[in-house]
Amino acid sequence: MQNENEIPVVLIAGPTASGKSALAASLARAFDGVIVNADAMQVYAPLRVLTARPSAAEEEQLPHRLYGHVAASEAYSVARWLQDAGAQLASDRMPIFVGGTGLYFRAMEKGIAEIPEPDPKVRAYYRGKKAWALYEELERRAPAEAARLLPTDSQRLSRALEVLESSGHPLGYYYEQAAGQALLNGRRVIRIYLEPERELLYSRINARFSQMLKAGALEEVAALVAQGLSAELPVMRAIGVPELAAFLAGTSPIEAAERLSAQNTRHYAKRQMTWARSNMIAWEFKIAQFSEKEQAEIFAFIRKKG
């Protein structure tokens, strides 16, 4: 049996509707892989259609993990996902993490910093100061921290000083501690980022929501609403749930719910792409369109790295 640390870990990220699942399935077939969900909404059991989770037939054809394993009544966290994801690495099959939740990928590679809660009095003191004053103090006391922040970003500057004053350590100290314990330390990692042209992506998003309605998205939301869950739960804030719930309540026509859901999905995709430009700069493959050409290049790279 091949040692698990010798097996490459594949990360596939990209905005919603970019074709990530198709690429993951292709890799799983070619390399005897296991597809692991890295999407914060696809973990919830009641929302298969609305979150574009793999179908039951697709899950039967290939091994899928961490899809639909969380009850709607739970507030699933990044820390809990990281623990669940870690269990998927102890295998002799190639794990293929696929999804659009950037925080999940960052947590795998950099860990989660356990930052102590600042003293409330210290917090109140710094929250009352101007950005320039905060920056001057931080630059004097922790220049490395100040260098990574904008002098006008009062929120992050005050946070940095609150932690420094309360704990005696700068934020960077806690980030370094987390990085030393990151889940992917010691593993060979292949990072693939998909980002179609924006016009094509938005066209896919618009068409996909209409298809979701035909496939039973409205019935999913009706069943969810019937549970009487708190509107503050993550599952109740999933794109499409509030919009379709408004239609079911008689406060919005279905056309408005469909239009608003597609619009919110486009906005979400834009935020995902903005995140990637700041946090996924070093990813090996950045492709606009998954095709046979890119597939051949990716397969060759994995064989070489594996």
C-alpha cells in the first residue's frame, strides 16, 4: 500500500458554475480518487438541488465525501469542516477537494489561528481612536504587523492592537502557530483554479437557476421552511432560500424570486473571484475553461508529481 503522505492532494477551486465538479469527476475516474466537498452550503442535507450538489446517481458512480452530512438545524463551522476534512486524508486513494469556499482551502493550507479574545476595556479603548493614531502605535510596537495593513483600515488596525495589548503577542504570532499545524503540511498538493470568462459564467448562472426550479428547488425550500428553523441559521441564508421562501409566503412573485436569486448568485461569484485574486496567486493551474487540452496537461502534471 502506498503511504498516504506520498499520495498527492488535489485542490479544485473556482466560482460557482465554473465547472469544478466535472473536472473533479474526471480526475477521480482517472486516478482512483475520492471527491471531497469544500463548499460551505453543500454540506447541508436538505439542499441538494439548490446548492448544485452532485446527484444521487453521481454519488453512486464515484466516492463522494462531506456532501449533505449536516442537518439544517446546525451551524457548521470552518473548524468542524477542517476536522472532517482531515479524516479524508488518511486514505490510500487520492483526495480531490472541490468547492468554492475560499476559507476552507485557506484553513487547510494555513490552519486556523486560535486568537485569544481581547479584554473588553482594551477593545473599547482602541475602537475609539482614529486610524492614523492606531497605525502610528502599531508601527511603533509591531512594525511587521503594521506593514501588512493599510494605514486607513481602522477596523483591522484596532484588532491588531487589541490582541497585542491583551495577549502580549502580535496577530502574526498566532498565524505562524496555526501554519505550523496546517492540515496539508508534509503533503504534495496540486492546486487548480477555474475561472471562465465573466460573460460565460453569468450566462451559466442565469440558466442554472431556471434548471434548479425545474429540478425541485422550490420543493426543497418548502420542506425547509416547514421545519420552522431560525432565519439566522446558515442553511436559511443559502442563496435561493430567502428568495423562494418569500414566494412561498406570498410576498414575491416567482419571477422576482428567480431574478433575485440569479442576481445574488452572480454577486457571490464575483466575490469568489475577488477572493481568489488575493489568496490563490500561487496556484499551479489557472484555467478559464475545462477542456480536453487542459485535462491532458493536468493529468500529465499529476502523474509527474505523483
